[in-house]
Amino acid sequence: MPISSIVKNFRDGTITLASGGGSPITLTVQYENGDFSLTGANSGAGSYEITKYLDRGDLGSLRRTVRSFPTGSFSAHLTDLSDATQNTLWDAVNQTGSFSAAVSTLGANADVYTLNITLSIEGTTLGESADHVLVMNDCRCSIDVSEGDPDSFSLSFEVLGSITAT
């Protein structure tokens, strides 16, 4: 199948957060701005810092050194903070409310709570054979709240696991 000739834009994406465990708790983010961003995503041999070793000022060698971790962010309009039964962005990130029983994607005994984040980009309704999906596993998230017109959430994350694109 040839590469698509349809340029995708912010109207085509959907962001989903999911906990781990046998029955993941999921949240499809509503009222988001379409400003999803992922930085530093490398595939293949993995993401590593590259160190340049010089020989009297000239490039002598390149080596992979310590692992680096991609980061990302997106924002959404604030409609609700926490709720015991309805899934909210605040609860998904903070493991509170309806996400209080959520299990980290790193496992039930993990010291750090992480989520999987999926960006689905519409393709089928545009005449393509499939949608496009970017899955970021084991993301450590943080959330900021801003008052304004409208009030908003800003979610930042660091991808500690694998990234797959289909």
C-alpha cells in the first residue's frame, strides 16, 4: 500500500490513558486541544545519548552511552477534577477517585505509578485501510492546572518503556 497522500491534523487524533493490570482502567481524553507532542522518540537500537570522543579536537569516535527517555505533553480543557465513578484526567494521573484502584503498568508492586498513553490518528474515515496508532508504554505523568478562559490541564510525561507505531 502506498504512503497516504492525506495530511493529518489536530482534528484526527484521540488520546487514551490506560492503567496496567488484568483489567486496565482507561480514559479517552475529552476537550483536548489537539496539541499532543512527543520529543526524542527513537526506534531501532533504542534511545541513548551519543557521546563524541575527540582526538586532539577532531572527531575520533561516536558511542552510545546512557539511556535517554522521550518526553511528551498535551493540554485539555478542565471540566472536572476528581470523581469516584467517572474517569477524569486528574484521577488518571494521580491514581485517585475512579482510578484509586488502578495498577501501574510496571506492575502491582511497582514503586512508581505509570500509565500507557495511546495517540490514535484517524485514517479509515479518510479512505485509508487503517487508523494510525502511536503507543507509549510505562509513562510517568504529571499534571498542571491553570485558571483562565477556559481553565485547563497541561499533562507532561516521560516514556520509560517502549514506543510502537502502526
